[in-house]
Amino acid sequence: MQLPVDDADEASVMERSGAAGRALECGTEPYAGGSGDYESGLASTQESAESALENYFSEEFFLQLPADGYRVEREDDGRVLFSYDVRDQTKVAFIASGSIVDFNDEEGWGIETWAQCDPSEFPASVTDALGIEVWKDATGDRVPVTKIQSGPGPEHCNWQDITFLTLGTENGERQFLRDTTGELRQMLATTFDASATVPKQATDTGFERHGRRLWLHREGMAAYLVDTNNPKKVERWPATKERVACA
């Protein structure tokens, strides 16, 4: 229930998440994890482990995790393991400790460490609610978001009408935007086209989502979304010149 934690930037998920990472039962590599931050004032200690978990979700806005459905899997030596299970396998784990000291020097219950599997291992209803668009491969299996994911842009930059498509490669990430109004056109390698044609320089990735199949230009200029029921219906999503993020 307690293992050393390494908070260094280069630390792996397992090194950052301590005992929480060891509780996971992932189909792929653990996706994310870390330790609770009670010194900054973002979270405060609580009177119970359950209250600590609830408070953590209300204060840590970066979490893209199911907010409910957790069970107490284990209690031992002043610590509680909360697990979120999918088909009897732990996909998210939180370790709560009763000996956390917060920024007000108050000791109580807090989240010591947490860890999660790739969001593609969550039910589709969960990822849809979180705004994480999970794709499928040619066999119909959900693809890890470390390989491909999409979703609306952040609301605090008013980019929610732009779809961000991100592919992970050995050389880093490739990003494509469905920017129908051209709001971010200066950041794009080409333009959005709602009536495009798949060029000869494009290749089929085999990835599909909601009746659209993804093709990529070999030179990385654009992604082509092809309607699986009507291959003549094609959208061109331009690549970004460099990674676009909202501050």
C-alpha cells in the first residue's frame, strides 16, 4: 500500500504513482499517474478517505477520469485503495492516506498517489462523457489514445468548435485540426476542405470512428476522413505546422 514515489520529470508512470500504479491491471502500458499536491492549496485534507477522493476530483481539474464507480478494494495501516474496475480489472487506482498534511498544516485524509490505464480501456460511455474520442482499428478493437485520439478543443480558449486529432508516432506526435472556419489557419499546413478527394499520396491507416476512416498524406500535410458508406464524401483536415496548445 506504500511504495517510494519519484516526482522527477523523466520518471515513468509507475515511478510517479507508487503503490497506485502497482494496483492497475492494464491491457497496455499505464497511461498516467502521480501523487497528490496538498502544498499548493489546490486540495485540502478531509475527515475521511471517501471525502478525500471526492475533494480531489473537485479540485484537480486536469483529471480526465470517471468521477464515480469507485470501490474500496483494500484498507491497511491508515491507507485505503480505491479502484475503478472494468470487467473485474482495475483501470484506475487511488491510494488515500490518513496522514496527509495540507497547506494549512492540517493533517487528515488525502490522496497520496493515483494511476490510470489508457482511456481506451474505459467503457465507451465514459470516454464519450469525458470528451475523449476513441478510435477503432480494422478488427473493431478500441485503439489506445497514445496511438490516436480526437476531441473538441478547450472551452477556455473558445476552441470547442475545432476538433483536434492527434496521432502518436515513434518520432513524436502529429496533429490535425478540423477547423471549419479557419480560426487557426495561420498555424496550419493547408486548409480544411469539406468536399475533398483522397490524393494518391495518401495511405489508409485502418483507423475508424463513427463511420469515418482515416487516411494520411504521406508528406504529413493533411488527414483525410472518408465516409465508410459513401467513399466520395471526404473531408481534409490540415496538419498543424507545430503543436497547437491552449495556454
